Amino acid sequence: MGTQRRCLIAGNWKMHTDRQGAEALARAVAEATASLTDVDVVVIPPACFLEAAGAALAGSAVALGAQNMHPEAKGAFTGEIAGPMLASLGVRYVLCGHSERRHVFGERASFVGDKVRAAHAHGLTPVLCVGETLEDRDAGRTQSVVAEQLDAGLAGLTGSQVRDTVIAYEPVWAIGTGRTASPEQAQEVHAFIRARIRDAHGADCARALRIQYGGSVKPDNAAELLGQPDIDGALVGGASLDAASFASIAAARPA
Ligand code: PEP
């Protein structure tokens, strides 16, 4: 874990839980992580349970995140949710360009960039998700794919907005597959991302920006991943649906 950066552990509940389950899980995460003062913890419930989960988190240090948002602040966009709506529910973080949005719903990199800019405009911290497919990796395109997603995702931001953006490197082949990138594979891409940020936005910005790893993070592999110098946290899917597993990832420390 980068020595100057606070670790950020976020749990993406995707399209899981019901209202009661979301409240119970949020409460259980708050209790299970209450003693962890050196790490930032975020839960990311389905949009319809944000309010209920937020109420269950009241008084705790666990922050609320959203899985997606539309770049426009309001308008005729049936089924979409705007940044100001999320902010009014107490949401602090928002995923932008999760691989399921890119690959299942066809979101283009420039649209993801629109969301990142809009998130900043509405006082939300965007978590820009980037990552290559297995086909990209096998064809030696990991860096070019990640660079393109990164450049489009950060386009038009000021230096301080870039610094206050969270990047989540999530190789698509490791998401929900039980197949994790090795710590060395993950570190290699994280270092590439940080170097690209440094070249475009300067060393101070690159040093401060947090880069999470995501892709089948579990209690038994978290410490080794978080021990890498450029890995500053985890974006957790499946294991975040169990409060004890999620808390044990948040508590994981390099040996
Ligand atoms: C994710 O949803 O971003 C994710 C990394 O999922 P999982 O941990 O289940 O692979």
C-alpha cells in the first residue's frame, strides 16, 4: 500500500440485496469495521437502497457510494439518476465506467469521461474503473486499453480534480471469476497508471491519487495485493456481500 495514501476499501453490491438485506448489511459493515481508523470504507448498494443503507450507516465512518450516474444534472433521461440526486442522499463516491457498464451496457470511454467530470461538478468523488479483457491481455494490449480508458476518463479535469479522482484497475477477466491478477500483475498495471498520471499531471498529483485494485479480492488474497507499492485499496464485488469477509479485507495488512 502506498505509504502516503490512505487505503480505500469499497464494496460494490451490484444488483444484490433487498431493502431489509441492504439495511442489515450496511449496519453489519459499520459494526465490523468500526475499529479500523486507518482505512476509508465505502459501501455501494443498488440505487434504490441508497437511502435505507445511508440511514443504517448514520453515525459510522462508512461512506456511501453509488454504482452509476448520468452526466446530465437533470432532464428527459428515463431510468437514469443524476449527480445532484445522489448528493442529496448523502452519496460521496460514484463508480464511473465499471466494466459491466462498459461491456454489458456498451458505455463508451468518452461517456464515462462525461460522468467523471459531472461527478466532480456535483461534489462527488468519481471512482474511474479501467481494465482490459482477457483478449486484450493475450494480445498484449493491456497498457494501450488502460491508457485509452484513463485518458478519456480524466479528460478536461483540473489537476486537483485528477488528484481527487479514485482509479480502480479491474482486469475484466478477474471480475466475478474467482481468478485474481497476481500481486505482480496488478502492481505492474498500477505503476503504469501512476506513471501516466505523473507524465500528464505532475508528480505531486500522481503521488496523491489513489488506485484501487478490483477483481476477485477475498480475505485470503487482500493482504498481498494491498502490500504492493501502488495498490491503495480494493474495489470488492462478491466478497462485499458478506460483512465479515468485507471487514476482513478492510483489516488486511501486508505481513
Ligand atoms: C467488481 O464488481 O468490481 C468486482 C471486482 O467484483 P468481484 O470482486 O466479485 O470480482
